[in-house]
Amino acid sequence: MKHSLITRRSQKQPTSRRRGGIGEERAQALVELGFTLPVLVVLLIGAVEFARAAYTGIEVSNAARAAVQYGAQNSTTAADTTGMQTAATNEAPDIVLGQTTVSTSYICSDGSSTTGTPPTCSSATVETILTVQTQATYTPLIHIPGLGASFTLYGQAVEKCLQC
């Protein structure tokens, strides 16, 4: 028996035209960029506005803290309301502080309440408590519909005057 080896020629199938050449891929990338870029820009602007608001809030709080620390040094600075307001303004040079309010209260060292003016305690020493409240107005660079055009941010610090 003879075996014969029959070889077949591989038949080439007709080549189909390829779609999606380099030019079309670039166009698709450009369209995708056109859809995503506005979203990314809005996110970036939102992050910047949030950072500005946080920075202003921190400055307002730090201004109140600086003012109350100035006032808590001794009895002279505890009565110096103008000095506390100046300390608050100096601490926040990048923002415009609104009203800075200083209030003084008194307690007895044993926790009982004080009586009279000047305050006295029957069995303990009088302790002076200073409270400073600051505020500033934050105005966003871009107005978002539905939100206010500006916001008032508040800071407060309370400290006991140890040498008063």
C-alpha cells in the first residue's frame, strides 16, 4: 500500500477591512477627555473652595485662641480688651475679622459660685475665666446656586487666668 501525502495549500481568506485606525483612536480619546475634563475641573474647584473655607475657619479659631492667651497672662491683660482684639487681628492677617467679643466670668476654686461685685468666695479663691469669640465672613470665589453668597465663620476660646 502506498501512502501518499497530500498537502493542501492553505487558502487565504479574504482580508476584511480593519476599523479603528490610529486616527479614530485619537478621536475617541479626545471625546472621552471632553466628557471627563469638565467633571475633573468641577472637582478641583470644589476642593479649592473647601480648602479656602477650612483655612478661614482655622484662622478665625486661632485668632480667638491668641486673644484669650494674651488676656490670660495676668490681671492687667485680662482687663485689656483692646489688646485682646489686637492680638486676634495680628494672628489672622490673611482674613478680615469681624466682631471680636471678650467676656469675663468668675468662679470659686472649690466649684461654688461667686457672690457680689467684686466677686468673692466664702472658702476659696476667685478664679477669672476669659472667653473670646471671633467671627469672619467667608465669600466663595464661585457662587453655587442654592447656597448662600457668603458664610459667617465663628471661633471661640476659653481660658482660665492663672495669675489674676
